[in-house]
Amino acid sequence: MRVLITGFEPFGDEAINPAWEAVKRLPDTISGASIVKLLVPTAFGACGAILYEALERHAPDAIVGVGQAGGRCDLSVERVAINVADGRIPDNEGRLPVDEPIQPDGPAAYFSTLPIKAIVARVRRRGVPASVSNSAGTYVCNYLMYLALHAVATGRPGTGPGTLAGFVHVPYLPAQAVDKPATTPTMPVETMAAALEAAVEAIVEPGGATTAPEGTIC
Ligand code: PCA
């Protein structure tokens, strides 16, 4: 089994992106699966082109995107990607889409095909807080998750009907919080890497499926 794990470049005012910092620390093999690590630009368009190239080159069995969600306090496993690009700040190439469909002919949303609840359970067992998130936002992370699921749904080269795809967000690193309010949640990079490793284990090892309630009430 081969797992493609992407991590984003720094964006906005940040000099570092915890997603790539954690992804690059992963071992090359997890539970017998080979891990392909891919740095992707925080740019609408460009990140998709690099994803498609990697799909063709590696034909992964699972695609796991990882991105920074500053302000979140745990490993958040995304449930859904929606067909909209609506930025708040320009991406790293200066693009700021507003209310644009990602794929004009695509469905309104795709659900993650990763075992999201098994991932949450496994990460918690590793001693790291985790939760299911019901919004990946409307910026580049949601965009990449949508494109990965759309690639599988439309049979892009390098994918098959059983290719799994989804996304997880990670908090800021402690070093990113020194100039932010004292209550800003952070997670050390080693903890993030351990959580991502546990997440991959949940994806590649059969039998971990769970339907534990993880919903939210507004
Ligand atoms: N986080 C942003 C884009 C890149 C990243 O790491 C997001 O959540 O959309």
C-alpha cells in the first residue's frame, strides 16, 4: 500500500507551516505502507497541478492532505470538502477567489473517504487530542481536499475506484504563538507527527472502523 501525504508551504504572515514540518518528519514506512511526502504550494490552481502530477507518478492507495488551522487545538479530521473557493487573504500567488466554484460541474460537496472516526480514535489512543471537523474552510485546504476527491470520483490518472482521500488540519506550533495572544492553542511538532503516524495506521490497518458518535450540536 502507498500513502501520499501532502503538507502546505507557509502562507499569510507565517514563516513556517506546521503541516509540512510534521509531514516531513514521518517515517518512510508506516504499518508496512510506503509513505510519499509532498510539499504543496498554498496556491489555488498550483497545488492541484502538483497533486495531479504526484497521483500519476505514485498511484497512491490513499491521499491524506495536511494543513495548518491556526486557532484549532487538536488534530482535526475533516469530514467534508465543499465546492467553493472563498478566500479571506490572497494565496501565495496573490489570488483571492470570492464565492467561486472549484469545479463548476462538480457536486456541492464530497465526504472524506478516509475512516475519519477510526483515525480520531487511534490518534487519541496515541495520547493526542483529536476530533472530527465538519468544515475544512473555504481556502486552499478545502480546495485541495475537494480536488483530491474529485480526481478519484472522475477517475483521473493515478487513481482508482478504491483510492481513499481526505484531509486533516493541525494547530499552530508553539513558536508561531509567541507573538499571538497567550491563549492561542499550539501543539509540538513531534506530537503532530505522532498523531499523523497514528492516522496513517488507522487508514492502512483493517479492522479499526468505528461508528462512535462524534457529531456536534449547535
Ligand atoms: N492551511 C490553509 C491553507 C494552507 C494551510 O496550511 C487552509 O486551511 O486552507
